[in-house]
Amino acid sequence: MKPDVSIIVPVLNEVSSVGELAAWVGRVMEAEGLTWELIFVDDGSNDGTWEAIEKAAEVAKEGSVKAIRFSRNYGKSAALYVGFEEARGEVVVTMDGDLQDSPDEIPALRRMILDEGYDLVSGWKRHRHDPAGKRLPSRFYNLTTRIVSGIPLHDMNCGLKAYRRNVVKSIEVYGEMHRYIPILAQQAGFGRIGEKEVEHRARKYGHSKYGLERMIKGYLDLITVSFLSRFGRAPMYLFGSLGTLMFLGGGVTAVWIIVDKLVKQSHGLTPRGVADQPMFYIALVTLLAGVMLFLTGFLGELINRNAADRNRYSIDKRI
């Protein structure tokens, strides 16, 4: 029988918190009378986290705690991907394993999915217990992402989210794309995206794994996901348009320089040599760049035409 809720928790070196988190989730689910599965994905921990998960599984209700262990660290996106593949619940919830996300929020998130018709509900940590060095970059990142994506979420990267089951089965998370799951969901046709203010608790154990490197990767992935959302299935629209404009601009400029010389010669004037004009070389470079961009778009279309998932579409409902 499918559980009412699947809870996916990626963990990396959280030996002190996984047992407490599993017990807390169990209390909340039992109080609500819900069937559930808690799926830990150990992302290559080396501090005894796996052993702590095994103990939590022994203590919990039989079959309610599951776990997957990576042989090395692959990242949060990979952990969520395999967790989504494993999840069987009608509602899927993701949360961090450091106890800063509260399992008490899960029932309300579930009700927003089932009763209010949302495809995805993202948590919003309005009051954060993080240092300023983490809060300020996060605000700037969220502002940029809202502008680029058009999705009005205050906390795009909040780990506490709830999803309708067919959403997680229709998206592919890789690289650092876990930050942009709402954008991926919107691309797949699941546009009913909501937000709920959630409690953000102070870290009880361990230390934050946030760093400058993650912020840089996040912005690079924002560019990637923005490009894919607009031109992933039709790269010629971007490269072909830019290539055509540059080809025409360079060609017209080169022709104008040559015609200008001929006109001056016909009037007995001493024209400046075509090869002596820097603008002529700029025009040639622009013309060649236009050809290269056009060919890039053409090659992209050929690759897309032969892609295995070229006719893969997200189906919301059937009758």
C-alpha cells in the first residue's frame, strides 16, 4: 500500500541528528494518523551517519525508515534524484537533516497540496537563524532568481518543500539544480506553486556546509536553467537569431565600406584603402561570428532531434 507521505532527507555527516529527526517525524505522523516512509539518502558521510540511520530504522515502526547510501559524495541534487525515484507517497516532502527544518510543518504542507490544489509548496524561512554572511547572499540570490524566473517565492532554496507525486516523477534534478526545483517544475507544466512560512530552527549539531563555491555554482546553474527553459528544445531560436543579426550587420558594414570606396573613386577622390580600415576587420569578424552562431544553433537542433527524450512530455491527468 502506498504511504500517505514520503519524506526525503539528504544527509552528509549528520550523525548526531538523524536519530532525533527520525523519532520526531514518527511522532508527528502517528499523531496525524498518516502512513509514511522516511527515506534518508546518505551522500557519502564519513562520520558514522550510516550507522546512526541503521539504528533509527531498527527503532522506528517496521518499514517506515528506509535509506540509500552513496559510495562517495555526489551532492544534494543526486541525493534528491534517487530519493524521488524511491518515493511512493501521494505527497512527497523534502527536508534537510540538520534539525533546522521542523517536521511539525509536514501536515500543513500536505494539506496545501491535497486541499488547496498546489503542485508544489515551498517553505519560506522568514526569520532565519543563520549568520549574516549566509543571510545576505541568500537574499540577493533569491531576488535575482525571482526576477529571472518570474516565480514569486521568497526562499527558492528552502530545503523544506512538499510536492504532488507526479511532479517529482516528471523532473530531473542534477548538478546543483536542487536550488531551482520550482523552475524545473514550472517548465514541466506544474505551475500551481505556493509558499508557506515555516519555522527555521537554530542549528543544534555540526556546522553549515554553505560556502562561496556553492553560491558561484548556483548562479551558473541559474543561467543554465534559464537558457534551458527558453531554448532547451529549440536552440536555433537563440543562436539562429543572434547569428543572423550578426551576419547581416557584418555583411552590410563590409559592403558599405567597399561601396564607399568605389563611390569616392568614381568622383576622382582618393579613398582610404579597405584593408586600412579597422571597421572592415570588425565587420569580417562579426560576419564570421554570425555564421558560427547559426551553425551552433543548427547543430543544437540536430542533437535535439536525435535525443532520446525529444518526445517526453509531462502528463498531469488521464481519464
